[in-house]
Amino acid sequence: MPVYPPEPFRIKMVESIRLINQPQRELALEVAGYNIFNLRAEDIYIDLLTDSGTGAMSQEQWAAMIQGDESYAGARSFYRLQRAIKDIFGFQFFVPTHQGRAAESILCALTLEKGKFVPSNMHFDTTSANISIRGAVPINLITDEAKDPSVVLPFKGNLDIDKLRQFIQSTGPENIPLGMITITNNAGGGQPVSMENLRQVSEVYHEFGIPFFIDACRFAENAYFIKLREPGYTNKSTLEISREMFALADGCTMSAKKDAIVNIGGFLCMNNESMYKQACNELILREGFPTYGGLAGRDLDAIAIGLYDGLDETYLAYQLGQTAYLAGKLKEADIPLVEPPGGHAVYIDAGRFLSHIPPAQFPGQALSIELFRQGGIRACEIGSVMFAVPDPQTGIIQHPALELVRLALPRRVYTQAHLDYVANITAQIAVDKNRLPGYRLTYAPEFLRHFTAKFDKV
Ligand SMILES: Cc1ncc(COP(=O)(O)O)c(C=O)c1O
């Protein structure tokens, strides 16, 4: 029996949610062009679309926001955030950005040009798009075992070191101006990366003179997984583990909307001073003055506190425990999942669950539509809608290895009864799953199509 971890907080403020009836849900889907991103949030009962920016802030974060310094330049809020970032991440320089993708965009503008390559374990969609839009190529070098959802490994987010070395040697390090890794690996099931792997990745990139940047959105969850699963780290704090992880890199991109538990914000860190100066110029052009980036002073303060909230081990045990609980309930109902459950989300293997729907008809999309149709639940497709791309040479569509539906858990938001409801609706869908239709695209933009695409039933 899955065990639910009692919340390490009590509830001080509530936000009402409502379940609209089935005909209303059918109509809402039709109006949305069967894209759950187009639904109105007030029509959702349980919203597991993303853990990004959807967390509940602590009283300490709200209190800090009241003290936000809204000076255009040199605000106290900036220096408070600088202190926190230096303490945890240790990099020499940082610029605040309005969210993670803005940090990625600036990093890519500074490092990439047409025909270059950027390896990683797996780039997230915004990172891939930011690399591609510069004419460079994102390369995913996850281990082969990680592509099998049923394989249980402690660090399924690890980058395959042999593949990395081979890739660098065959491509030429001069064509790789940037090397990355994503912790935890969101696109591959929220899986962590071990410290040993981070160390090896760092060594290989540095051996070839390639700057190493970490996509750090879920660094605190990754650190806690290291504490739980990697020999030698049991007695280290998540703060110490985080410092050790970032000491291996030359910089990081961060969406603070995840492990800093804020509704908006991000930053880009680096050690290289000339890169920092260029980043400031880019920032002024796109985001704002270097001491506020794209944010208000109060947002900077919320991040400064939230970074420590996110590292709190009692909170992390609860957050990872919630994910494990939901995964356990779904497994009881024989729903195929990516194993083991990730930190911020449970990933349903929709390709296997709806094996009668081929990747070209988007099994993940079909399941996420059904979760809303039957239960008012919103989840996110992470499969062919998000990642299928035409081969640059042949034009033939290449589908990703996995067709997933991600049930992301907003931090400190939903309770055990909500998770039980989600598990029950999914089990109800399973009873008649072979009758679910596939979908076809009726509209799709060139980049990041999942946000605005429209669909119809096949
Ligand atoms: C691993 C990863 N990298 C980058 C991003 C982009 O961050 P943002 O949504 O703040 O732009 C996300 C967001 O979901 C993510 O999960």
C-alpha cells in the first residue's frame, strides 16, 4: 500500500476549485482545439499541467516580497538574491531573467552560431528551441537504459559518457561551443543525475575545452536524490551537495519557477567575466537592467527565500514522497509508468497504455484529453506532439523514444484526496482505453508547437 507523507505545513489560505460537468468539459475541449494548453484554468479541477510557477509560496516568501526594493538600479532585493545564489551555486556572476528560457536564450545568443552542436543528457523543449533557432543542433546523449520506461535505476538521468566522448571526437570540439546537462531530466521522466556522472561529464567537457553549463531547474530534487541514493552522500546536506554539483560547472541556467518555488523568475550564472559582460548587454536589450533582469524587486526576494525553501529536506522528503505515492496508486491500477517515479512528476507511458494508437496519432495527447474529459484533470503530453521533428536530410518525421503523459505536482498545493482522485480517474480510463481515438494536427507552428497547436480526432 502506497504511504502518503503528511504535509510538513498547514494551510493558511485557500483557492476554490470546481469540477464542471461532462458536457461542459466536452465543449471546452472542442473550443480549445483539443489542446489542453488552450483550456481556461477555471475549467480545470486538478491542474497537473506543470510544476512550473504553480507552487504555493511560504509565509516567509510572501513576507520577503513586501520588502521588495523596486529601485530601477542597485536594489537591495538584487543583493539579497546575489547572496543566496553565491551561497548555493557559488558562481562568480549572475543575471536575473524573467524565467528559464530567457536565461537559455541569452546563453545561446552568446555562445552559438549556425552549424554548431550542443550535447546534453536530454535538452528540454525550450532549450532545444533556443539552440535550434540559432541554427545550432541540440544533441541528446542519454544512456540507452533510460529509454526503457520499465528499467529501475537510481540515476536514469545520467549522460552516457562513452557516447559523449565519441560525439566530441567525431564532431570536433571546435564545433561544440557549449556542453550541457539537465538536472533532473524533465524530458526523460524527471530522473536524477548522479554526482559521479556530473563529475565525469565535467571532466570530458573540460578535457576538450568545452564550457559546461547545467540546466539547474530542479537542482534541489536532484541533490536530495543524490543524498538518498548515492553512496557517500547520506550525511551531506542538500546545500552541501548542491555546492558540490555546481563547483563542477562553468555556469547554469535556472528557471526559479521549479525548485525556488516562485510564480515567475529565473537566472543565468557564469564564472567567465567577459561572458558576464556580454550577458549584461543582451539582458539590457531583452530583459532589463542587470540588477532586476525581467523581474520586479519583490520577485527577486521571493526567489532568494524560495531557493532555501526548496532545499529544505523535510519539504523534499514530502515532495518526493507525494510523487512516489501517486505512482504507487497508479501502479496498483496497472497503469504503465516511467520507473522509478521522478522528483516533480509521475510519467505515464502512454505509448504502452494506448498501444493501439501509433505515435503519429499522438497517444499522449489522446490520454491527456481523456483525463480532462473524464475527470477535469489537466496533464501534459511529453511525446510526439512536443518532440517529433522532420529529419533534416530526408524530411521523414522522427518520433521520440517515449510517448509520455506527465502528471506534474505543483509544490505544496494538492492533498492526498486530490492524488487519490487522479489515480481513480486514470484507473477508470483504463477500463475502456481501447476505444480512445488518436488525433491529427490541424494547425502547428514551427517551434514549440505543443503550446498552440490544434487537433482533431482521427
Ligand atoms: C528542464 C527545464 N529546463 C528549462 C525550462 C524552461 O523554464 P521556463 O519555463 O521558466 O522558461 C523548463 C521548464 O519547464 C524545464 O523543465
